[in-house]
Amino acid sequence: MSLEALSGVSNRSLLLVHGRGFKPSADMYMDLSMAALRSGIERDFSTCVDSFDAVQKNIAWYGDLNAEIILLRGKQYDESLDIGDRRRALATLREISVRKRFGIRQYDQLPGKSAIPEAIVGVLAPLLGALGLCVPLIRCASRDFARYFDRKSDYAMKVRQRLRQQLCTLMDRGDRIVLMSHGTGSVVAYDVLWQLSHDPDLKEKYGDKKVELWVTLGAPLGDSKIQKRLLGAKEKPATKFPVNVIAWHNVAAEDDYTCHDNTLADDFKMMLKQRVVSAVYDHKIFNLAVRYGRSNPHSSIGYYIHPRVSKILADWLQDGGAGSSPIYTL
């Protein structure tokens, strides 16, 4: 389904930012993602479905840039298989009709569930960072994300430009914006938000414009070595952080090694002290997605359909409560 067909006519806009790795086409990724988000809202907040349908839907897609890098490593991508497996995962998650069933009991029953990857990353990341091996490890595990930090490459510039163009268009229209970033896409989102806040060529026009709600899903922003490579990391406190987000909700799944440091409120508390953000909330969840027969706690489909994400969006849809705190627990 095209982006036009997915979007409504309200002045609210949802902008997705995907992460690393191979991705289906922009239209297909959005079709599956919006189906997951809508299913979660329909399950838990049926009165908000019409409001969600009216929201403008957008994506900052750079899957082609990822693929250029990964294919050079000799890896292959079967898009039809990937789409089929994503659809199967979504269909299975749609069968869960009660939000309370997104808990630890169901998670522990998933095939291939393992805490080992997250545990290994959690133990090794500080050690490897001290030895200067953090970036080589990223380069080995994710060539496209490693390229993002390569100063000799223009990959980061191109990726940021795609998101910046989308976000600026929404800001120019005066839309009320939810920015939702998955995985390493959250690093891209952070950098673009910083650019709009402090870059001399951008801040005059966009420095005072706001994103009502930023939702990060499985974000690696808690990693100290990643933080040192964010734009603004070496700046003075006054210009160190983005200043254009009203409320920030961070959602991290158990055993998702991408967000092995799964709390961000502690890492970015200075933003609250400086009053450049209204709130930073951390939410820990269980991602029930199964990809290719095994538990995948980093799956975007599993994040999008989760009750916690549905609640965050429903609060925004109902009364603009971008900073409201969830009123139930799983």
C-alpha cells in the first residue's frame, strides 16, 4: 500500500526511522509497520483507530544505502522471503487479543529464546570500550552502522539528509509530530535533532520548532561509546543536546542486545536539568516477535504492536498528552 493510501487528513504526523540491515521497500516497510501499530491500537484503544487513520504517515527510508554496504560484504537479500516472514510474524502477534499476554510467561515460551547475546554484549561492551575495540566490534557485527561512524564515508551525511528532509517538511507545515525510531535509526534521529537545534545553517529556521513526541525502540543510545560519537558530544552543556523534543519515551525489550543498556533517563538527565526536554521515560517490555522460527527481541514488528507503544500513541492521539505517563503496567 502506498504512503498516500496509509495517510489521513489531520495535522498530526508520524515519522518512522528504521535501523540497520536489509529492509523491504519503503512502501512495503510502511505497510507492515502501520499494520502493526494499528493492530495494537485497535486491540487496546479501539476508540482511537479513526484518529490513528487520520494521522499523516511518513518514513525516512535509507534501505538502499544500507544494502550497498552490506552487499559488498558478500551477503545476499531475499526480499520476498523477508516480507513473507515479517507478515507471518505480524499475523502471529495479531492473534494475541489481550494486552496482558505480552508478559514474561509468554516470552519464556518462545522458540529459541536466549539472553546470551544481550549478556555477552553487556559484559564485553565496557571492556572492549576500555581497550578501544568497541568500534571494531560494531564494524564486524554491522557494516552499515559502523560506516555511519566512519568519517571518511558520506553514508552518515546521506542518511541524515533523508531524515532531515522529511522532518523539515513536517515542521514547515506546522504539523504535530511523533518521531518513532527503531534500533540504530535512533542514533540517526538524535543527530538530526541536534543538527536542527544547533547547526548554524539550520537552527535559525528550525531551532524553535518541536517534535511533540520522540519514541525510541531498541535504541543503543545508552551505550557510552555510542554517546561519545553523537553529534554535540564534545560541545559545551548549552549546545550538547537537542532542544526540539517535548517528551521522549524509550522502549527497550528484554534480551534485545542492541539496547543492552536499556535505560536512557539516567544518561540524558542533564537534558531535564537544562530544561530542554519535558520528560524522558524508560519502559521495559517483552518483545514476542518470532523471526525465522526463533525469538527476535529486536524485531520492529514486535515493538510496533506492543501494548506499551500502543498506549504511548493513544495518549497522544486522545489529548495530545505527549508527556503523559502510562497508567497501567504489564
